[in-house]
Amino acid sequence: MLNYTDYFSATYMAARSKFRQAVSGVNGKIAHYVHPDALGALGEVLTIDVAHVGNPQGSKQLVMISGTHGLEGFAGSALQVGWLYYLAKASLASDVGVLLIHGLNPYGFSHGSRTNAGGVDLNRNFIDHSDPPRSNGHYEELHPYFSPSRWDAVSRSECEAATTAFRTKHGEDAYFDAFACGQYLFPDGVCYGGTEATWENLRLQEILTSFIGHAEKVAVIDWHTGIGVHGRPFHLVFSERDSEARKQTSNWWGDQNVNGALPNNRVQPNYKGLVFRGVEKFLPNSTVAGGVVELGTRGPIAADQAIRQDLWLRSYGQHLSEDTRSQLHTDLLDSLNPVSYLWRELVLKNGLPIIKATTDGLTNW
Ligand SMILES: [Zn+2]
């Protein structure tokens, strides 16, 4: 039986230590990339930690990322650590390597935020910033209600009424798309993709190019939390219909999971600037399959609320009382990294077989 506390951690520092410890038990190359100007919540140096195991020269490589959305990294970190302990007693096919990237957004991981030190949603940052999207669709009309200038009961009621009216008029799918697809105009808004490639973006390019630039076939698992049923995986795949990458991914993760399921019963937003798009761009000689795997927490409304809480804390946190700030932050943390052992055991039980299915799938690709 898995003892979840061996894999999950209470802080970014502990998670990084567990990752480094687990890497030391297997043969592999390691590297650390130090954040140039931000420190962690405990004053610690922030790093992206990388381990490359299996055959580093293999033509098939799995890239497994935790912490793209900062605090969501606790689950991804636990799965990376759990898989490394599994690997210490198992082996990979001779032409397969696995590149583990721990804490891609270490600032958010340490500070308990989805975004980086500049308030950028890293999973919307991988666009061509010389030619950003011209339209932000419905986002502009909703922005004042996602990011109100005050945070009190009256303001919250007004925002709730406005967003409910939008949902009634345009439907739940349009609301989800406006909320989540990514926007490039409002730095104080949700899912803000920034104006240039962030430090994390540039490091990912450096890591992929130097470690697996030679690979022909690449699988991606970018671990996230918040979408789906409590403790259950939800697969978000972005490859074209009928593409080789999508066909492979369906084989590994299940056709219904990849092509038939809707995220929190809503149509998948037209996401812009995903890490997955970055991987495709940085590895121009590879066929890139896989995508995001989410672990569900509280369902749709609570996940949206968590993203807004994150924003409010960033925008008005200094104006809130210590007690209010603490309550909001604790709720945000529990929304995307539930404390309960029930959830954490489900993450390990449901997540580890997905990694095995992916490496097996790569072997047979
Ligand atoms: Zn996420």
C-alpha cells in the first residue's frame, strides 16, 4: 500500500527535496535552473529541477512536468516521486527515456499561486508574442466582474449577478471559453498570458532542446489539478483530430477519455499559448503526443472560484485583513491541492498507472 505522505509534501521545499532524493535512487542525469530574481515563500532559492532517466539518447522520450500552475505541482510532484521509486525496481525499454521536469513554475509552487512571479499564467504564455491574438472574445466584457476593483460583499454580489447573466445568455460553454482560453490585454485578469516569453518558458526551451532535441517520438504528461471528478484523472489532448499524435494518445489513455469526455461537462476552451504548444515548437523534428492530465478536485464552479481567489489575493491581498487573507489562501490551496488523504491516495492510485500506460505506449509506438 502506498503511504501518501512519502510522496506528497507540505511545502515546495519538501517536494523538491523528495524529488532530488528519489532521483538519487536511479541512474540519471540531473540539472537545476535557478530563478534569477525571485525567492520562495520561506526565502528559499527557487529552482526548476530536471532528471533524465532511462536511455537519454533513445528515439522515444516521455516529458513529465509538474508545477506548470505552481501550487497544482504538489500532485504532479508526488506522481514524479512515486514513479521514480517504481523505476528503481523496474526498467524501461532500451530506446525510451523519461525527462522529469519538477516545478516548472517554482515561484507559484512555493507561494501557493497558479501564476508566476509576474502574475502570468504559464500555460497561456507559449504564443508568438510578436503577433499576439487580436481578439479576446467575450473576455473583455467579463473582466470587470472577474477582477473587481473592490473585494467586499456588495462587489461579490454584483460580480455573481453579472457572470450568471452572461451564462444564461450565452451558455456555459461560452462562459468557460471566455474565462479559460487565455487573454493578453489585462495583466490583472484571469488566465493572463503575458507580453513576452517568461523565464520559465525560456528554460523549458533550453531543457527540451539540450536533453531531447534528437527525439523522434515524444509523449507529454503535464500534470494539473482542478478539472474532473474528485481524485479522478481527466485528459486534455490538443492534437488535431485524425493526427498520428492523437491516435497514439488515444491508444495509451483510452479513446473515450481522449475524444469523448468533456472537461467539467463543458466544451474544451480554445486554449491559447499552452505548454504543449511550446513543446511542439521547441522540438520541431519530433512527433509530440499526450497532453495535460488533470486530477479532479471540487468540480467546475470551485475550480473557477480558485482561479479568481488567486487573482484577488494577488491584486488586493495587501488590503485584506490577515485573517481574511489567510482564509482565502487556505481555501485556494485546498481547492487545487486537497489536504485529505482520500484525495491524495486517489491521485497516486489513478495517476501512476497513466505513467505506466504512457511509457508502455511509447515502447510500442
Ligand atoms: Zn492547471
